[in-house]
Amino acid sequence: TRTDIPGRGLLEALGIVPFLTPGIVTAIGWGILANPDNGLLNTAWRALTQSSFSPLNVYSYVGVAVVLAFPASGFVYLMMLGPMRNLSSSFDEAARLSGAGPIRTFRSIHLPLLWPALAPVAILAFLRAIEAFEVPVILGTPAGVIVLINYVYQLLKIDTPPKYGLALALSIIVGGIAISAIALQAHDADAQSGVSISGKEQQQSRVILGRWAVPSLVLIWGYLALAVLLPLGTIAVTAFMHFSGVFSPSAVSLDNFAGIFRDSATVRAIANTLLLVVVCSTLSAAIGAAVAYVLHTKRVPFPWLVEAVILVPWALPGL
């Protein structure tokens, strides 16, 4: 948002996509791409190198962590867009006149100004990682990568008989971590005496990347390829294949899409989803706006505690 990198508008839009993509879609996409036995990337590598070695294995601790990091990074990016855009460029100009380089400007000026916004966003990203369910279940369970959430699911739905007591005890631990993190962040934010920096500049100056423009583009597009283009592209192509796992022009078919409208259960599921989304978003927007208005315009005892309690349902795992 603050540099002259080419295609900035497109990059800003694509940066939000990892957060908007459901975890189950990303997990399935990377399962097709990086399966150690027949993943598309591993198959291509073996064909190019004429070897039997598979360099990628998404069914591992590293694979689960990397795939979980994609939506988390998209969430942090989305939450930090506003604060980054609101930074006054007058600080950059003053830093340049004082002889400070870009790195020192970021460390001494940008980071302290952004920290009040970055700290709570980092905590919320941490909580989203704790409550993540689809990626650990789809990619972690086959590899024996057990985290709290999919272990709770295993205790409730897989073990016979279900171990409700242990599952509830683990749920309390997860909830306690979430509540503690939110309360700490809310209390710290309430104790800070921050100053809002804004201005009425006609045009915000951009940092000129110069020779760093090409490496920056390669780095950003590389991230977007891993987080967005490869998994979503794989899912899109697979949807047009008549047989799952068979990628050839002769296998292209629209039968999967036609089946959506032939199956009454699928149509009903789509209708129910749209109805729930509209009702939920309307109610949440109305309630959230009303509570935020009261907290920031009225004197409420222990506002940090009220904010923490309000965020608890969002932080607790849906399971």
C-alpha cells in the first residue's frame, strides 16, 4: 500500500483471498497438489527428474503449519490495510531528510505507530489458528498430526464409546486460552494512551522500490501462487474433470455442475446456506454496531472486560 510496486491494486485485492477462502477448500487443493504418492507437483517433479523421490508432503507437521499460515496471513493483511493506509507520509519525508533509510524508518517510525493495531490482530490470528478445524483434520489426521481441536472431534465422534468428559475438559482448556489472550489484549489496549495520526494530504507519497521492484514482485507473486492460485486453480480444474484425479482434455465434463441442480439435497443445502448467511450477517452487523457505539460513546465500567467478553464467542472454536 505504500510503495510504487507495479500492479498494486490487483495485488491488494488478491492478498485478501486467502482469508476469504474456506479452509476445507485450501486443504483439499493442497492435498491434490502435494500428496506424496500422486500429488500433481510431486508427479511433475518425478517426471522431470526421472526419479522416485517426492519432495513435497502436505500430510506432515510442516504441511499443516504452512497451509494454516495462508488464511492467517490473509487475515492479518486485511486487518492491517486500514492502519497502513492511514500512516502519514510526512513521517517518511522527515525520516529521509534526517538521513534514515527505509529499514530504519520502518523500525523507528512505522512499527511503533502500527504496534497498537498489530498486537491485537496478531492475537486474533493466534486464536484463529487454535480454532482451525478443517486443515488439521484433512491434512493432519492421516499423518498422525494431532492438535487439540481434531483430538476433541476424535473423542466425540470417532472413539467408541465417546469420551465426553475428556473432550469437555480439553474444550475448557482451549476456551481458557482464548479468553485469557483476549482479556490480556483488551486490557493492554485500554491501558495504552495511543495517538491517532491522520491528515488531509492530497496524495500520499510512495516509497520508490527501484532495483527492489522485481524481487518484491517475485516474492509477492510467489506467495500468492502458493496461497491462492495453485490450490484454487487445482480445485477449479478438478471440478471440470469427469473422474477425480484424472487430468486430461478428454476427461473434461460439466456433469459435476449439472449434478448440483439434479440433486434436491444440494439445492436445499445452497438455499439454507444463503438464508443463514443473510440472517447471520444482518444480526451480527446490527448487534456489533450497537455494542461498539455504546462502548465508545458512553462511560462503561471496565470497558476492556466488556470488549473481551464480546470477542469470546468469536474466539471459541465452533466445534
